[in-house]
Amino acid sequence: MADPEGPKRPEAPHEAPVRERGVATQTRPRVQRPPRFKVLLYNDDYTPMEFVVALLEQVFGKSPAAATELMLLIHRSGMAVAGVFVLEVAETKVATVHNLAEQRGYPLRAGVERE
């Protein structure tokens, strides 16, 4: 029976093996991005606006102008998105908001919702 790879040519001792020329490429598997979650802040009638602005600056890294604008959006519409994060970070931010509000005696609430 014939060799499926075809006839083999014997290599001469002085002949270098034949190499393919080109660029070696490697395909990388696509890494799926983790799901993202919105952190929502809800309006209430007791938490001072100044506290919400300070909280948005400290916890969410907002600038004073962005924090004020977001606080007014929360005040007028009843809630707003403070940021979008992976689940663990979003849950940590919500816990931080609740802890800071409870330390001051404010009923400020936050929640997490899938984006």
C-alpha cells in the first residue's frame, strides 16, 4: 500500500530542512465581558441635598458640577443612575451608600439593576 503522505525524499546530510516563511499567528479565544450593573440612587424627603452631592463626589468620583446635576436629577425624577459597574463593585458602592447614610441618620436608599 502507498504511503498517504506521499513518497519521502531522503535528506542529504549537507541540505538544510525546508522551512515555511511567514508570520506565525495565534488565535486568542474571545473573553466574554462580565455583565454590568447600574447603581441607582432613590429620592427621599429627608436626606439633605448637600449630603447627596458629597456622597456622589466621594463614593462615585463625580466632579462637584456633575454631582450637583445628578443630585437634582434624583430630586426631580425620583431616581437616577449614579454609575455602572461589575456586580461586585456595584454591590460594594450600594453598601457604602447605605452605611454612610445610616451613620448620619438619613434614609437614603440605593439599589442595583442589570444594565
